[in-house]
Amino acid sequence: MQYPIEVETHAHTIATAHAYSTVTELCSYAAAIGVKGVCVTDHGPILENGVPHPFHFVNLKILPRRIHGVLLIRGAELNLYDYEGNVDLTPEQTADLEWVIASIHTPCLKPGTLLEITQTYLGALHNPAVDCLGHIGQARYPCDYEAVVQEAGRLGKIIEINNNSARMRKGSWENCVNVAKLCKRYGVRVCVSTDAHYHTLLGEWESAFSILKEADFPEELIVNRNINAFHDYILERKTIDIFEG
Ligand SMILES: [Zn+2]
Ligand SMILES: [Zn+2]
């Protein structure tokens, strides 16, 4: 089963040291394959010793709204670095960001107990700057998925179904299916992402689709199924209109 995804919600540029494309290359490739919007979500500064600098995120506002006709959404993938769910940019530094993912990466947070990881995600959900939890199905960081999914729903936040999680993170597929089933049960919205670290990986959603298919997931709960639905979600969360300015 194919799902009609129009917006990439998670993509990295060369501002992340271990990613290899520019903003322009991402948008040019997105235009070529019919993806209508790209969220540029480079890693927060603590993953790679201060790269990118916080100025990278603050200055995203200088970028044009459309590049090669593709809507550019100014974002970040912030690092959860303690079991309270704190992230590595300040409220001032995230004030103008339009789409903020919070994720756990091994260099930034040691695997903890089920309770610690659950508290990490619940803390992140309660941060007003955070829109979405990234790749929560990853095998090294199990949590109380039911509690996390329900709280995301209560707060109107998004759970990510990450194509890389299923493909690259061993043992995560079952967790991701479980997360998708819980989102369906509780009516919690998800986004489908590639987490691309190179532009030709955009549009490669097959593993994420296999997760959704296994959960018999309803299309209407996918927030990036089309550009208008994603636009509406951002408007629901903030005063920013990504179709303007
Ligand atoms: Zn990540
Ligand atoms: Zn990422």
C-alpha cells in the first residue's frame, strides 16, 4: 500500500557534519520527484560538539520560503540529553522555528530504564517548542509507548514514523508497528519521514509504509499526507503561516 506523502518532515543538510547535501539540493531533488515541501531539520548542537552552531537555527529565517518551487519549512531535530526531556536549544533559539523534532541519539543520552526513557519523552512533549517526537521506536530506548502516545495525543503533538528506524536500527520494526497501532487506537497523528542524510534518499518511505500497512493505519491521521494538512497543523500550533512569508 502506498500512502500519498507530500511533505518531507525530516531531512538533514551539510550543516549536520554526517549529512551530505545542501538545502538547495534537497529542494531541487524534492521538486524533481514531486515532493511539495521539505522540513530542514539539522541536528541540535550537542550531537557533534557544537555543530551546527545555534546561529544556524536562528538564521534559517533568511532562506526563501520556496526553493525550486518547493516549500521550505524551517526546523530542527533537537537532542534529548537528560531523563527530564530537556533539549539543546533555548526557547529564544527555537522561537522562529516552524517544526521541531525531539529525538534521542546515543552520544547524547545513555540507554536508561523504561521509566527514565518514558519520562524523557513525556518531558519533551511538555516543552512548548517541541512539535514531534522522532523515531521513538528505536530498540535501544524502549519506553511506555502507550503513555507516550496518549500524552502526545492529549497535547496535540506528532509521533514520527521514521523510515530509517525500520531500515537501519536493528530490532526496531516491531516497536514501530506497536507505536503505529497505538496511534491508530488513540487517534494520535503521525508524520512519515525519511530522515534523509542525502538528497536522493528523499521519497524513500517504503519501510515506513510497511509499518503503517502492518498497523492498517488510517491515512487521515498522517499529518504530512498533503501540504494543506501539514500547513493546517502548523497553524494549529503557532502563529506562523508557512504559506506566507
Ligand atoms: Zn534522529
Ligand atoms: Zn535525523
